[in-house]
Amino acid sequence: MSFFLDGVLFSLIPTTLYLIPSILPYASLILMLNSASFMLGSLTFGVVSDRIGRRRGLITSLSIYTISTIAFIAFSYAEKIGLIEAAILTSIINYGIGAETGPSYAALSEFMPDDHRGKMLMLALNFWNVGAAVIALLSLFYSKLTTDLNTILLYTLFSALFLSIVVLFARLHIPESPRWLVLKDRKDEAEKIAEKFPNISIITSEEGGVGIGDAIRKYSLRFFILAVIVAAQAINYNFPSYYVPYSKNFPFGENTAPLIIAISNIGASVGAIPFIWLIDRSRKLSLFASFIFGSATALLIYFSAISQEFSYFLIVLFLNMIFCEWVYGSEATLEGELFPTGMRASAAGAITAFAWLLNTIDVGIMGYLDSSTMLEINFAVWILGLFASSVWLIRGKETAKKPLDETARA
């Protein structure tokens, strides 16, 4: 439910941006600010959730973007959405979504049984794509009901708000991570929670260390390899799906954004299904295979845009997002496995923040690039990720089906 909502809210702005003509010329600026806010949320709340717990971190982050979504609706209803209002409110929404990264990856890793950790994380993370596809399809559906742009915008925003409130009530009842409780010398509480989850071990022999600094010092290779891979995945997911429709000389027009977002996320959602049989066999091989196939299909996306064949573009984008989802599942699982409990959320948040820093820079220069150049960059980033996954294949640590105490050991 949480990742479904994250996908809905992350896709909310790119899906509806074309509906606000007054700010459409500033699309690249707003998307850049949103990306920077996502980065800050990832960085700060990773550290926060290692200190206050996964549960409180997740409740706080959801509260931030629910309140800011309500404010966005209020301004839209009053038809007062200008550049400043849109930039501030959408950036706060994205800050809250980014804040989910550290605590959610850590909580999922700490609750899932060793033999099925990869596939369970993969299935949970996949609901981001389901949520993104649903909100894009809803926006398309609303556009068939009325031609009034503000009405379509409000219908889409109210749909997102309804989902936020449902998830908020559900999240109030999630338990704290037993491993985090043990780390904080609250073993009695941990044992009570663990009784409800028999596959969880609260006996830990993990190495010490807290925060980003210890993660970089003690686990430098895995930290930097993951940083490159996560950066590549963020750019490869965002560029063709969300940003290219708003770039210069895009041959199919910015009004195709909702359809492109829907098709790409449907592809990613479908892609998770076959991958659950591979990810728990070998993390290293699954990651490498993801980049091999993703690089090949990214090249096809470029040629489809050059040839101005929209149907061909949608088909190869659909295929490319399958493998982008494979990368997402692999790197997110590794982020949760390769660091001890005391720095797990901090490391995941910092790695994601680095990725979104690069994504922010790329979006910042988007206004100066045409769509073909952006798709060339997209392919080059896939190749960079392929190189990093090759290094991990040769020198990395295999973590599939191994307990967290072992996977997080230096």
C-alpha cells in the first residue's frame, strides 16, 4: 500500500503538469526542484529513521506529503496555482516521498524471511509502478469525462488524497522493526513483535556503526557501486517515462505524457512477475542481466523517437521498463542487505540521495536539450550501469537467501 501510494504521488505532477498551462513553460524547473526535494528527503530521513525507528519515520513522511497534497488541492480548487505555489507544494510532496526510501527499505529487509527476501521486496516495490500506472490511467479517464483542465486536475488530485488517507490509517498500525528495537536495548518489545512473525530472528551479531559516515568508511566498495547503480536506475526510469515528454522537440507532444507514464509503469509492473524467480537465486547475476537487456532496449527507444513512430516508441519503452524494474528490485534489495541495522536506513537514504542529485542535475539541463539528446544520455547511463554491475558480478558479495547478519558483514 505504501509503495502504491508513493508511485501515485510521484507520478502526480508529471501526469498533470500539462493541465496547468500557466506553469507548463517552467516544467523543467519544477521537475528539477521536485527531484532535489526527493533527494533531500532521502538523505535526511534515512538518518532520522535509524535514530527514531522505521515506524515513526514512515508515519512522519506520509503525514508530510498528505498535508501538502491537501494544500495543493486547495490552491487548485481556488484556481490560484502559479509557479511559486506549484514549485513549493510539489517539492514538499516529493520531499515526503523521498523520505520513505530509508525507513521502507530497512523495514522490508528486517521483516522478510531470508529465503524469500528478494522476491518479497520485489513484489512490494513493484506497487510503486502499479500506483504510477493507475494515477496516469485515471487522469486519462477523467480527460474523457470533461474537457475542463482544472476539473481533470482536481479529480486526479482528489484520487491521490483519498489513497493517502487510507494508507495513513493503515500505517498507524504497522509494528516497529524488532531488529531496530534490539539495537536500542528494547528487547522485550522486540520479542513481543517477533512472536507474531515467526520467521524473524531478533538475535543479531551485526557489526556496530551508525550513520552515513560509518557506512562509507566500512563498506566503501558496496556503497559506491550501489550509488552508481541506483543513480543509473533513477535516470533510466525517469528520463523516458517522465521527463522526455516535456523536453524540446519531443516528436509526440507533451499531452502524451499521461499515456507514456501509464505504459511505462505497466511495463515495469509486468516485469516484476518473471523476475521473482530469478532474484532469490542470485543477486549478482540478476543485476547484471537487468543491465544487459536494459541497455539493448534503451537503444531501441532512441531509434523509435528518431523515426517518429509512436506505437514503436511505446512498445520498446514498455520492454525497457521491464528491465528497469529488474534493476530497481535488485538494487533496493541490496541496499537493505549490505549494511547493518544501525546504518541500514541511513545508507539506503544516502545512496538514493546521491542518485537523485545526479538526476536533479540532469533535469536542470533538460530545458537546454532536445529529446533525442536526452535519449542518448539515457542509453549512455544504461552502459555506465552495465559497467558497475559487471564490477559487482566479479567482486561483489552474493546475498541471496543469506541471513542479514551475514550479508551485512564487511
